[in-house]
Amino acid sequence: MKEIAKIRLRADGDVRYYLANGMKFQPGEKVIVEADRGLEAGEVVSPNEESTDINLVGKPMRKVIRKVNRWDEEQIAKNREKKKDLMNICSQKIKERNLPMKLVDAEYSFDRSKIIFYFTSESRVDFRMLVKDLASIFRVRIELKQIGVRDEARMVGGCGPCGKQLCCAAFLKDFEPVTIKMAKVQSLPLNPFKISGLCGRLMCCLAYEYGCYKDLSKGLPEVGKEFKTEEGKGRVVSVNILKRTVTVDFGDGKIKSIGIDKKKEEK
């Protein structure tokens, strides 16, 4: 039985399992872990777990080397200070090469053996010459990583329509599918400007209460459908899912709100 922990690496939120190596972790702790080439800094996202399988990702897991110490913190701070220079130089080279890409973020690996540049683009980009340009300047391994607009929002951060920090930047670990059906079930306006986030995609929070609304909507008629009541037939003009009531238009100006749980539906 081995103890493992989930560690988030880099700005793109990449989360992987690592062998705890005899240490106990709590969410939020900073650690240094083994990486493909050298060492990498990461953040613990869950307490230790026990597992008999050390090949959860199809290959042996790497291990946590240590918790971050004072020297590590200074190294991480120095790497962050270089971010502005990395961004400026890469942006200039992208402009010179006239590449259809938008630079989002850049960072050194912990041991400065690699620099990762994150970008968005609406199409595939041939950035081989750009990599050569950057490698000749920085003299380290260069990696360019294309990300989606939701990942961009997570990196850049900001406030949503609710006035709070973006969920993706604050606490979301993975992006779950969000569909327009979720907005329909919750009777939200299908105006793209009102149900889309800063990334331009449907807001992640549409999924939070979707399951609850879906359960509560069972047995409720749809708007526009004919509906039979003890007072006769009418047409549904609105539905209140939380109160489980429907507003029915019987014609001749007669409109009435009816509680579904209290009425005996004719079949």
C-alpha cells in the first residue's frame, strides 16, 4: 500500500498523482516534485490517499521530493520576476513572424531547465521557427502549449457577473461540459451575453444547480403545452420550478396559477 497525493503543476492547472514519499500533505501546501526533466514546483490539492496501484496514469508515478523551503521560495520568486521579460520577448518574436496566435502566459520550470509559453489560437500554428528563435535567446528547452479559452480565463483571472472571482481561477479543478440545456431547465434567459463567462463560453456555474432543477422539474408541463385541470383545459404560459407551480391561460382573460403537487392531474 502506497500513499499518494494530488499535485497541481504550473499555471495551466495540470493535476497529477505523486508518491507522497513518506510525507503528509494538506491542500494548499507547496512542494517540489520530480518532473520529466529536472524538478518542478507544485501545489497540493488533496490530502494523502492510499493506493495499491502506482500506475494510475499508465506509467509509474513520480514522487514528491520535499516540501518547499526558504531557498525554494526564493527560486520560485526569481522565476516569477522573469515572467515580464519572457512575455515581452516572445510577443515581439510572434509579431516579427506574423503568427496567428495570442500569447497568454509564460513561466520557467523550477530549475530553469525549461520555459513554457501558453497561447491561444483559432487554428493550428506552425511555430517551429519561433521555438528556434526563443531557444537561441534563452539557451534552454522551449515548449509552446496551445490552450483553450477557458484555460486562458483561469490563468488571467477576473470577476464574473456575480461580482466574485472566476470559479475557474478560484477553485475549479476540472472543466465539466456545460450545455444550453442547463440554462433552459433553469428558465434562464437564452441571451449569450447573460449566460456566458469572460471566456465567451457558457458559464461553469450553470452546472451547479442543474441537477436540482432537473429533479424538481419532473412532472411539470412545458410552456406552450395544453394542460388539463379541474377547471378545464388551458395553455401553460409560465412555470415556476422552485415553487412547483404553473400559470395557465384558460382564455377569455382567465389566467390562474396552479400548484402541481396539490392538484389531481387528469389523464
